[in-house]
Amino acid sequence: MDTAPPPEQKPSPDNERPFLVTKEHRRFTEFAEACRRERYIGLCYGPPGVGKTLSARHYARWDLIERYLPQRFCDDSPLPPQALAVRTAMYTAPVVASLRQISSELRGISSQLSSAIEGHLFPDRYTSTYTPHAYTDLVIVDEADRLKTTALEVVRDHYDRAELGLILIGMPGIEKRLARYPQLYSRIGFVHEYRPLSPDELTFVLHHHWNRIGLPLSVGDFTDTEALAAVYRITVGNFRLVHRLFAQITRILEINDLRTITKEVVETARESLVIGTL
């Protein structure tokens, strides 16, 4: 099969990216709501690519809110209503940063969100500088594996001072690492393991992909069932890898003017990807 480079893709519109609600995302939402409600520290861990960051960003509506925060004080843009529902800020731990920078960025992101919410709720009130985190209920720290011991102490200090919920997202093993720090681990109220897609969930996700390019997917069709089995064998339910694989499948269909996804198409698409240990 021909695997020439695909035509240039058009940029996506300036709105929230499409999101598929899976059972794992619903479990993450329940976990995040508990951390926000009880003001606990929550720990979410799972293999790379299973959807931890996507779930967190969707829960916080961060694709909408993140773009809004820097503009608010420049043009007084209206606050997206999604920010009022969850009052959650998202912070990605830097690879290299000073403790002062991490502390400043954590305070800044939660203070910006709180100030924006307060300005929306009370447009005629001057925003108080004495309660900078009053309207931020939860902070989600992604890539928490990057944080060293002293940086984790900075995060814990922010949690204690701001009196809000906190979620740390990382790779498997972070729960064992944090267990060595009793001052932090004693504050962890919830632990959530984010797992890969089950076979039924993968079928649901692939129905979406098939429909997106205008092809029917029937589990009663042997060709479709064989293609589904090949996708599951290759991806083992890894959400990110499913998207990468299907992007290659779509490219191969367009190049070869095909209207059916077969096992051979899936295996040809797999040859275009670098896949590590899942």
C-alpha cells in the first residue's frame, strides 16, 4: 500500500476539542469531585497515553478557561460559564524550575482563576487581595513525577495555605514514592488508578472514529471484527495510541482510495508508528 505524506491539515476551530466520555473519565470525574468537595489531596496515576491529562483538562474545561485568563484584565472578556461549575485550575509541573518559580506559578494560576470568578459573580466589587484563592476549589498538578522532594513541599505548602483541593497526576510508582513522605502522604484522601480502555470501551471509541470518516462499523461483519481485534492487539486499549493509529489508518484510506478498514490496513498503519512497551 502507498504511504505517501498526507495533504496539509486545516487548523481546528477555536473551541473545546472533541471529547469522548468513557467509563474511566466518569470515574476520574467522581474522584475529582470528591477531592474538590472534601478539600483533600488526591493522587491519580496510570500508564502514559491512557487519558489522564485529557480527562483532567476536560473536567476543568481548561481548553476554554486557560485562553481566557490572560485576556481578562486587558479586554474584560466574559467568563466562560464552565469556570463557575468546577472552579478548578490546571498546572503542569515544569521540567526545570526554581522553587520560587513553582510557588509563584501555583499562586498565580489559582489567584487568576479566583479573581476571574469573583469578578463575574460580583462585577461591582473590587476584588479582594486578602483572599486570592477564595473562589478556586481545586488545583490539578499534571506531570507531578517531575517534582523533587523540596518542590513537593512547595506544593503541599500551597495546599495548606490556600485551603483547597489538590490532585497530583503521575505515572505508576508515584504512589510508592510519595509514601516515603509522611507529611504529604498523610494528607492524601483519595487514590485513583487510571486504566486503559476495556474492549467494550475501545469498540465505543472506534465507532466514533469510523463514523467520523463516514464508514459504518458492524460487529456482525467479519472484516470489521477482524480490524477491531487488530486495533486492540496493537494498542492494548491505550487511548493516545488509538488516536495515533487511527490517524495513520485515515491517511492510508485516503491515499489508496479505500472505503473499508481491514486488518491489513490496520497493520500497515501500525508500521508507520513507533510503539514502545505498553
